[in-house]
Amino acid sequence: MNKNTQILLAARPQGMVKDSDFLLHTAEIPPVTEGGVLIQNEYISLDPAMRGWMNEGTTYIKGVEIGAVMRSFSAGRVVASKHPDFSVGDNVVGLTGVQAYAVSNGAGLTKVDLSKGQLSRHLGILGMPGMTAYFGLLARGKPRKGETIFVSGAAGIIGAAVGQMGKIKGCKVIGCAGGKDKCDYLLQIGFDGVIDYKTEDVAQRLKELAPEGIHIYFDNVGGDILDAALTNLARGARVVICGAISQYNNAVISGPKNYMKIVSARGTLTGLIVFDFIDQYAKAVLDISKWLKSGKLQYKEHIIEGIENFPLALRMLFEGKNFGKLVLKIGE
Ligand SMILES: NC(=O)c1ccc[n+]([C@@H]2O[C@H](COP(=O)([O-])OP(=O)(O)OC[C@H]3O[C@@H](n4cnc5c(N)ncnc54)[C@H](OP(=O)(O)O)[C@@H]3O)[C@@H](O)[C@H]2O)c1
């Protein structure tokens, strides 16, 4: 068997991540002990949350230690098992890190069914980001037919899924993304209106596209776009805070200036952590795979090859260079 290639966290980044924040390392493949499995990873998920995991301290999850394997959701196959629930050949997803081989005691490791979608999709639309879109919109946003949804980061994995799920639920959907290509794509997949936040005034365009006001704002980016959304809420609006990618590289996160608009709209502002819905993932996977098969849900992946390209790939998320779910392919 080969050696294990790993990406270790070498330094805590200041601002945007740099190549030197990581170390490409070669290690022995650890032996499988009783109750353990050895996984050969094929795909590594790139997620904006990784930037927060590189910081010191604990938020909803503890920061990665310096010198440790960088945390990631990864998908691969079991190649050796001394665990009663996993067999050689099982396809699995878990927080097994940016490395070619990982040992696991099975905690948090999920067997995935490739009849619902190819392996990489279980890191995206059938995995954690898909679950975030599903529960963030349905359980937190609570869309009703005829309502208007505004979603930022709309051409990303979560944003595009939220918009299309909104259409499935009979809503009008407006998305905001950076650049013409991304905005054109959103119209192609059924969005009713788009805003290019790099060239347009978001608050002004929202007033034109949604004169009735927005009933749900699904926030992936925070910052100025959150403030623009708050100026155009309909009565009873639900603002779902999913993420704030525009802020993750800042030492201090700026809060919304227009939060009093929640009061005049009699609205709510709700936080979302996808892991709170883990016991309901199976139902979401069934619905999402059905929508994928029927064509109601379109899904785009952006695949970069080579574990050594991990730092570059991670930066792409913060530079808007990914177009679709960003995944690193590291195996055959
Ligand atoms: N709460 C939870 O449980 C949970 C779980 C998973 C993810 N999240 C959050 O969900 C959000 C979306 O994640 P994702 O996986 O779907 O990522 P993604 O949208 O596939 O990729 C990130 C996109 O964010 C946009 N972006 C980057 N910097 C920006 C900025 N300064 N202003 C506006 N847009 C910017 C870029 O698109 P453009 O080219 O359009 O700028 C980029 O392509 C993130 O905030 C993430 O942290 C939350």
C-alpha cells in the first residue's frame, strides 16, 4: 500500500488563507485496530466553514490544532475493517480530514448509497450542504406558496439549492451572485430574478424585483448584502442566518446596521446549524434524490484535482472562483 499524503494545518491564517498556512506531509498509513476502519479517501469537500475551523478556540466546533490534519468532510471507500458495521468496499462520508487514508472508529461515519447519486454528490447536494439548504429553508424559513425568497451566495451549492427548493415550494425566488455568468445560470435553473452584487445596487434592485417585499431572506454572505435585504422585508419576514462568507477573513465580524427593520417588519432573525437536524437527514436525502432524478433540482460541481492544490482550492471559495459545489479529487 502507498504512504499517506496529508494536509496539516501549519499556521493560523491572518485574513485570506496562504499556501504557507498548510503543510503537505507524508506519513505511514496507520494500522487498523479492533473496532476501527481504514478509509481510502477519493474526494475532499471544500467548505467556507473551514476558514473558521483554522482559528483558535471553539465556536460550534473546536478549532483544528496546529500540526493536525486539516479537518474536512471527505468521501471514500473502506479498504480494511475490524468494525462490525462497516465492510471493505463500503462507500462512506465523514469528517475524516484532508488526507489520502484515514482511520476511524466509526463515530460520525456514514455509509452512502450510490444509487442516490455518485460519491462526490454525497459531499454536496446529498451531503452536509444539501442538508443545510433543505433544513435552513424548510424548517427555519418555513416557505409558504406565493411568498418571495431572496438568497445570497445564490450560485453556490447552498444558495442554488435553496432557490430551487423555493421554486418547488411555489415561491418567487430572487438570487444574488457575483458576475454575469453566475446570474445567467440562476435564471436558467428557474430563479425569477437575479442581482449581480458586483455591478448592481442590491437594495435598489431588490425594491424593483420584489416590490411586495421579501418574506424569507436566506443569508449566506452577511455584510452589506444582509443590510440591503433588511431594508426590503415584508411583514412577518423570516431572516435565516446560514453563514457570512464576506466576513470570514476579517478579524472582527461586522454586524448588520439595519437590524431595526426586523422590528418594523415584525420579523424574526434565526440562526442555523445543520448538525441539529442530523436525525432527519435520511428524509431530506430521499426528497433531494427524487428532485434530482425528476430534474426539478439542477446541481453543478466544480472539481479540482490533486491534494497539493488544497490551499488554492480553499481560496477559490472566498474569491468567488468556484462555480458549483467545490470538491477536491485526490484518488482514482
Ligand atoms: N449554518 C450552517 O449549518 C452552515 C452549513 C454549511 C455552510 N454554511 C454557510 O453557507 C454559506 C454558503 O456555503 P456554500 O458551501 O454554499 O459555499 P459556496 O456558495 O459554494 O461558495 C462560496 C461563494 O460565496 C461567494 N462569496 C465569496 N466571498 C463573498 C463576498 N465577500 N460577498 C458575497 N459573496 C461572496 C462566492 O460567490 P460569488 O461569485 O457569487 O461571489 C463563492 O463562490 C457559507 O457562508 C457557509 O459558511 C452554513
